[in-house]
Amino acid sequence: MQYTIRQAITVPNLGRPSAAARGTRPPRTALGFTRLELAIVMVVLALLFTTLLSGLTRFGTQSRTFQCLNNLHQLTLAWREYTEDNQDKLLYASSSTTAPPPISSLPVWVNGAMDYDGANRSNWDPAYNIFRSPMWPYCTNAYEIWRCPSDPSYVIFNGVARPRVRSISMNVYLGGFEGTDGGWGWSSQFRLFLKATDLTAPGPAKTFVFPEMRPDSINWPDFQTEMSGYPNQPALYQFNTDYPNMLHDLACNFSFADGHAETHRWLDPRTVPAFVPQQQLPIGPIIAAPGDPDIAWLQDHATRPK
């Protein structure tokens, strides 16, 4: 019988210290977290959750802004198609009455005044004004393009909350009040555009057609930019309670006569006074805002002196 002799080989301890070198600290016998470690984990998870929630909120805001831009683009294409089919004549921004006219009467882009009265069908019934608009045949039955998805406003009718149907208005210098300045006198100094061929200054790419309006400011179908102080007297800048929207993270969407739409962010807090849901701002008072750069931007994109 043969035997194989194996020689024992001693492997030196290269990494783990000897018991003597480890000292007298007792070995850890239980697996788990200390209270400090648990607190750190909870703080990290809270920060991650907050970051995720912020990202989701920002994504939702950006998604609604993009949808609103697309709505304005589609509505402006309808406005342009109507103009092309009607010898380049521009629709009026507003009429002298809030009653809905027959579809074949005055070429006002839409009629009806907005407020928070549920008995006012202009607020919630698209058949009352929007379906009678001369632009409606060009809207492919998509009346949702008349409303910003960030608009939270509604009215109560017969005990039911109904979303308001419109959150945009038209630049008053496009057509004015049935082709005039409504007796306010501004067309004696500033251009009133009645045909597409009139849009030579600021030019189609720089003249806004449809601005969004704040839910507490929208009323008649027109948006009037106060031109006081234009172009070089900023001490005279003012609002007339026609405030642009600010629900896109203190920004507003505009469409322009060439068909494009863009988001403009406001710089001055006077352009974005506190918004109180379901309340209407009073119509008429002039609010001075000397030096407001946002008014300068609105003036630059609304009209030009004659």
C-alpha cells in the first residue's frame, strides 16, 4: 500500500490583523442599523422623494404649457385660414355688445363676456358663443383649444361645477371694437389693423394675436395693452386690469400673426399681482406701473404709432 505524503503549507496573514493587534474591542455580534444610521436613511429617502415629487410637478407644468402652446397654434391657424378665405379681412377683436350674434353677422372672432355667474351661458356653454364664432368651421370641432389646461376656473350652474370655456382673448389692435376703437380714442394715435396686409409693423412674426388671460381678469373677448408711455416714457406705463396669464410658472403663452406660439416669462411682480381663485378683478381702474419691463414687451408686440 502506497501513501502520499502532503506537506502542510503555512499561508501568511496578509490582511487581517491578529487578535492581539485588534485590541480588546468586542466583535459585533448583531446585524442591523443604529438609530443614527436609521435617521440618515430616512433623511436621504425624504430628500429623494422630495426631488421626485418636484420633478413630477415640473413635468406636469411643462406638459400643460406645451399643450397650451399647441392650442394657441391651432387656434391661430384657424384665424389665418378664415382671413385667407375672406379677402385678408381680419376678424374684430370685440363687439359693442355681449349678446351672441348670428354666425353670419358682424365678423367678431367670438362674442360673450366672461365672469363667475353660472347664469351667464358664455362662461360654460360652448354652443352659446364658441360654436357661433366665424372661426369655428376652421377648428375641426376642437373647442378645447379655446381653453388653457392650467385654467382652474369654473362656475356653478344648477348645482354642478362647470369649467369655463375660454381662457384667451384677442389683441384689441386687431380689428378693435367692430373696426373702431370703441370711442376710447386710442386709434387716433396707434394703428388699428383691419386687413392682413396692414400687418407691416411690428410685422406678423412680432404681433401677438391671442394672449392667455388670467382667470380673474378675462372678461370681454379682447385684450387691451395700454400704450401710454410708448416708446420712451416708461414713467407712464400702466395696466387697465387686462392682465396676461401667469399660471405657467409666472409665464404666459402668446400666439403671433405668422402662426407661431411662444412662452414669455414675466420679470416684474406688478405684472403678476396675487391671484385669488374664483374672484373677478374690477373692470376699469387704471393701475400705474412705471418702468415695468413687461409692459414695454407687451407694447412692442401689440401695435405701432400711426
